[in-house]
Amino acid sequence: MVDPVDYMKKLGLFGIGVYALTEEKIDEYVRELIESGAINREEGKKYVTELIERKNKQQEELEEKISSKVKETFGKTELATKEEIKALEDKITKLEEMLAEALKKDE
């Protein structure tokens, strides 16, 4: 009988996490468990669903962490936000209009 933990180790589920696996690899892994008799088809379907859900959750968590770190890093660099740039552009446009009007009055 095949030990599911050994299969998971072979696939790298421990250490790097489920998110690194493709759905194809998950299906392949579960198919091997079914063929070896370690689990039946119904358990296999359930297991595939669970692994894919876990993979998607880990992927979302990783993306959130990366996004958070990127925002944190940019926050430390004191770069202008899109909103701040837009506000400055609006001020410049208004100043250009005011200057143009002032120049017309002087003519």
C-alpha cells in the first residue's frame, strides 16, 4: 500500500506548499493514489477539490503578502500617489488657464 505522505513529499507539498503545484500535478498525484489503492475514486475527487482549494487559498495569501510588501516599500520611498499627481496636474491646468487670461488682459 502506498503512503500518501510519501507521495506528498515527492511532489513537494511539504516545504514549498501546495500553491506551487499545478492542477495537472494534483490530478496526477491523486490518480496514483487511486491506482495504488490508497484511496478510492470518491475520496480522490474530494482530495483533488481540497488540494485545489488549498492551492488557491495559498496563492491568494501569497499575492496579498506580496502586494502588502510592495505597498509598504513604496510608502517608505515617499513617491507621489496617482491621486497626488492628478491633483498637481489639475492645479497646473488651472494656473495655465489663469496665466493665459492674464496675458490676454495685458495685450
